Amino acid sequence: MSKKVILWLCVVMTFAFIGLIFMQTSWIIEASKLKANQFDQLVRQSIDDVIVRLEADEISSMKTSSELSNTLQPLFRRSMKNGIASIGQDSYYSNISNISLNLDMQGHYSFSTYKSDSLISAFKGQTNVNDYTNYDPITNVIMAIQNELRNKIDEQNYALLHTVLEDIPIEERINQKRLDVLLMNNFEERGISLPYEFSVVDSKSKIVMLTPGYDESEAAKIYQKRLFPNDVHAKLHTLNVYFTEAPNYISESMGLMVPTVVFTLLVLSISIYTIIIIFRQRKLDQIKNDFINNMTHEFKTPISTISLASQMLKDSSISVSPTSLQRISGIIQDESKRLSFQVEKILQMAAFEKGKASLKLKELDINEIIKKVTNNFRLKVESAQGQIDERLDAADSVAMVDEVHFTNVIFNLLDNAFKYRKDAPMLYVKTWNKNNGIIISIKDNGLGISKENLSRIFEKFYRVPTGNRHDVKGFGLGLAYVKKIVEDHGGQITVESELNVGTKFDIFLPLKK
């Protein structure tokens, strides 16, 4: 997969997750608004029911109260006592000097009353003229007119009652405890259990009734409703209600969204991890290609040399003297060792892929191991006009190590120092004790390593770029092998380097008795 495709995939996934988060956030906000509107509607319906109930209770109480006789005017008092507005009827009929009644065959009638030539009242109606089981049509019409008159008189009485009640102060028309109970019951019927406070304000904007905890400055929202709106000359008395604990619908919605958020984050994490794996795989593909190219080059040279030497031995036209035979056989032997060494490196790294290396630990003197390696390496260094400065100052140098692998560690570090030399190689090998361990330091005066490459030198198959130089061979496995062996021994390796100055490797190895 190309880098461009991977980048486009990242962009698409990013927009997809942003869109998903945006949709979820929008859904939470809309759901919260809907619940808030529903809550407001339930509160207003509850208060409306309370106001209607207060009016009904007041009318019922005033009709049955003995105090009504001391409050209402005598004319209205006699009307209520007789059950019908008899005095109202007397007043009504006293104004009538002429009555007009019209009735057709379908039962439609019209009734009008006059005083002199002035119309007092008029109304129309219909009765069933074919209903012979009860009364005759004329009787039905008269009964219908009588009912209509009674309704009109009742309306007058009701209006008169409201007129009388309007003169009573609002604080005397409402019982605070009764109002509190009505509010509580109506709120609970609609599933509202939040604590609330209320007050009653008269038409002069004066608070005449309130609960002990009422404080408008603490109210987030006040629900205001008009009291006794059906009064004939209704005054602006209001009931104010607010809740001390406002419902937080966003947090409630978030609680419902927790599983969705968790799964979204899980998918996001998996997607990010997948993209990381894709980049790593792409990087490994590049490293693999470099490794194959290096391996091919490393194997091709000794194989070609061995093949050429064997052809010289087989060619009968070439006279083979003992000297030339010894030289050719030496070449074949050297190239075979070179092939074996490279194959051994690859096999070692393949073994490390399975986990921790199988080490055969035993007590060995680290200084002695270093001496053996430097003695074998000294001839190669001196042949390049260089030298090895060896200062093994560690007084306590016995540690539990694997002889073969740890010897390879020292050899690989010295070999790198020699290969990446600039002029005559100057190698420094030192040991000293520190923190119940031994420090092994190997320093050179070679090409050095840049800062951007220094952090990657312990990666498998990674080789520091050397421009157009092809005289330095290898697979990029040596330092990865060194780091793996040191860590498997419980130690640590650090590196310091400067371009055109040199590189220094320090190994800390704990001493285990």
C-alpha cells in the first residue's frame, strides 16, 4: 500500500469519526432540548390544573358557606336560597309588556320580549313537535323557553357571584397550605419530584403569600400564571413557581450515551492501532527490501570469489604452482569464513525472534574476555596503521555471562569501530566498577553518527547511510544483536557520537555472585 493511499485513508477515517462525534453531540443537545420543553409543558399544565381547581373550590365553598349571607346583597341572597333566581325572574318579568312567540311545523321557535316598543331579549331554539309520548308541541316549546330563561338567570347569578368575590383580597381567597398540596399532587401526577418554591403576587405587584425558601434571585426560571382568570373584571393576580434544583438533561443523556462513547473510542483506538501497524508494515517492507539487497550483495562477492578460484583450479591451461595453490586455497578459506559469519548472524537474529535468547551463564572474568578479543583484533588494527588503547581498571570483573554471546558483543563493537574508521583507527577499551556492576566502554575516532540516525542504530536491518561508499558491508544486524544480548544479561547499553569525531559505546553489566 502506497504512502498516499495510507494518508487518504487516515483523512477519511478522521472525517468519519468527526462526523460521528458531531452527530452524537447534536443528538444529545436535541434530546436535552426536547426533554426540557416537555418538562416546561408538564409544569405549566400542572399549574393550570391547580388554578382551575382553586376556582372550583372557591365557588363551591362560597355557595355553601354561611358567610355568603352576610356578603351578598339581599336580592342575590334570596335567589341562591330558592335554588332558582326567583327574584331575578320577578325583575325580569316586571320589565316585560309584550311577548312574541313563533313556532313552525319542524319545531323551530323564536321568543322575544318587549317593554313598550323596545326589545328586551330574544333567542331561538328547536323542540321535537313529533314527540307525543311526553307533551304536546306547545308545552315542549314553553319548557324549552323556561330552561333558556333559567340558564340566562343562572349566568347572571354566576357573574354576580364573581363580582362579589373580586372584592375580596387575593390572600383571603387562597389558602397557602391548600395551594401547596395542590401543586405537590399535580407535580407528582406528572412525574415531577423536584423541590419547588412559590409565591402569590396581587394586582399591585405585592407579594402577599410565599414559601419560607422563596428567593427569586436563586431561580433559574420562574413559571408565572394568572390566578382566577374567569373573574368578570379579572385583576392581575399571579402565582409564581420555580424549582430549586433544575433538571440536567444533558448529563442524563450523556449517561445513556456512555456505551456508545465507549464503543466509539474502542473503534477509534483499533483504527489508530491499525494505521500504526500499516505504517510499521510499510517500514518493515522497506527494511526487508534493503536487507535483501544487502544480503544479496554480501553473499554475491564471496560466492563470486570462490567460483573464480575454483575455475582457476580446474583450468588445465593455467599452471598451478605450490605458491599459487596456497594463495587460491587461502582465498577460498577466507571467503568461506566470511559466508559462515554472515549466515551465523542471520541465524542468531532468527533465534531472537522467538523471544529471549537461550544463554548458558557461568562465572567469567570480563577483563579476560576483552583481552582475548583485543589480542585477536590487534593485528587487523595495526595493519591499518592504528592501535588499541586498553585500560582494564575494573577491580571486580567477575560476572555471570554467556561466553560465546558476550564475546560476540565485544567483537561486534570493535569490528564496527574498525569498519567505520576515517583514517588510522584509534580504539579505546576501558573497564571500571560502578554501582555494584562493571562498565565496559569502547570508543573510536571514526566517522561518527548524526543525531537523527543515532536513535535508530539498534533497530534490526537498519544501517547508517554512508553516501556513495560501498566499502562497508553488512546487514544492519550487528548492533541489534549487541543490544539484545546485553539486555538478556540484565545490562544496559548507551551510545554517544559526534560526526567526524567518533563514537563511544558504554555497557553496564551487573555483577552476580
